[in-house]
Amino acid sequence: MRLWHFVRNRLAQTNLIRIPARFARAFCIAIVASVVFDITVGVEHMKIATFNVNSVKARLPRVLEWLSEAAPDVALLQEIKTQTEAFPYLEIEELGYNTAVFGQKSYNGVAILSKRPIEDVLEGLPGDPEDDQARYVEATIDDLRVASIYLPNGNPVDSEKYPYKLAWMDRLAAHVRDTLLPSEQPFALGGDYNVIPSEGDVYDPVDWADDALFRHETREKFRTLLNLGVTEAWRALHKTVGEYSFWDYQRGRWPRDEGVRIDHFLLSPQAADRLIACEIDRIPRGKEKASDHTPVWCEIADTA
């Protein structure tokens, strides 16, 4: 009823009686569309993006360019490949971002950037006090709990790296099941999961069949996460196949669009209820000296 009142008021204001009959229907459709647009853009929301930057220092001009143009409220970075104290705080903060950084020399490293205050920071995924790899940082922004995740690659599968990957996924599932979900605080876990969820998310499923990103065991662990009641944001809104977030530097994968979709957002039920949009931003991947990943972003409606 409220939508009709908006339409009726606009029709009254525009004096529809003077519009020829053959244009009246089109005019009414335009009025309805404009009302829906007004309502949509009027919704306050948080835009969260995840981006594996593949070295924040080496890609700093590209990262700053992307932050300025895409202007996410929250940016989750992976593979910053720098120690915490060497992170380019000054350049990032000049763009209006607060920071929570969990770095490591030369490898891994994750960060949360936010235009809103960052509180209650957790560095490292719980469950293994001996794990010193910088792959997980979690914090609260407004009412939302967010995490930047760099899940282990796991290759080669006949090395210790693959069991480490599977164990890490078990720890993540335990943290979601035992801590995050029981809190009933809405959460968004974004990052490079190094998981190809299905055959529609890889350009050549046969070629990738034995890769750690696509092995049956990997996908089973990912489904275990989803079965806890979390929502994979992009797939929830898109049924298309052949959309990717990573293209290898080698063998011309980017020009041939031979990629994989491995960068994801997992949302709690409370956050999923507020999901507005989720898209893959291919533009940064086509830039000079780009990361081999491209950003994925989602919009979560703010609470009233």
C-alpha cells in the first residue's frame, strides 16, 4: 500500500491528465521504477569486499586505485606478504580506513580495512596454538563480525600441505559451529578460500580433478561449512557458471578467461537475511601489474 501511495502522489504532482493516453502506461511504469529506485538507494548498507592482493607492497598503486574507485566500507585483504609493522598504514589511512593487520614476512598475511571503527580484534584461527601462519583475522564492525581468511592452498597433495589444509578447514568449521553461530551475532567471513565449490566454478574440471583446490575431500569440507547453516553469498544470488575470481599468470589464462572461483563470502543466517548484492569485480584483474585474483564484494543492509 505504501508503494501505491507514493505512485498516486507522484501522479498527482505530475498532472497525468495532460499526457496522451498512448503514453500513460509507459509513464506509470517509469513512475513505479523511480519509486523502487528511491527506496533501494535509500537503504543504508555496508559494502564489504575481499581481495587477495598478492603482495600489498608490490601492488600498492593498484590497491590504492581500487580502494579509491570501488570505495568499499570494509576491505578484507589476503596475501599481503609483509610483516605487521611494515604494512603501508600511512597510505591506507589517508584514504580514510582504520586497519587491523596480521602480517608475516614474505608469506601469507591478512588485513581488515574499515571506514568505520574496528573493535575486538582476533588474530589467528583458534584451535591450534602451534600454527604460526598469518591466515585469519577477525573483528567487529558496527554489529557485524567480519573475518579476512586466507585458507591454505594445499598443493602438492602428496605433501604435508594438504593434511594441513584439511585440518585448517576443520578448525574453521569448529570455530563457526562452536563460537560464531552460538553468539547469534551476524557475521561475514570473506577471503581466498582456495576452494572451487563445483564444476561450474572452474574452466576445466577434468584438468583440476586432482588439485588440492578441487579434490573431493576439499569440497566435502566446504560443504560441511555450508551445512552448518551459513550461506555462500555469491552463489545464493547467481545460478550462472563460468564466473571466476582467479586467473593464473601462466599460459595466458586471463585473456582466455580460463579461471576458477575461489574467493567467497560465507554469511551467518542473520547476515544472509540482510544480503542485498554480491558481485565479482573483474576490472582490477585487467590492470597492468595486477594481482592474479580480482575483488569480490557484497552489500549487507544496516540494521534499522
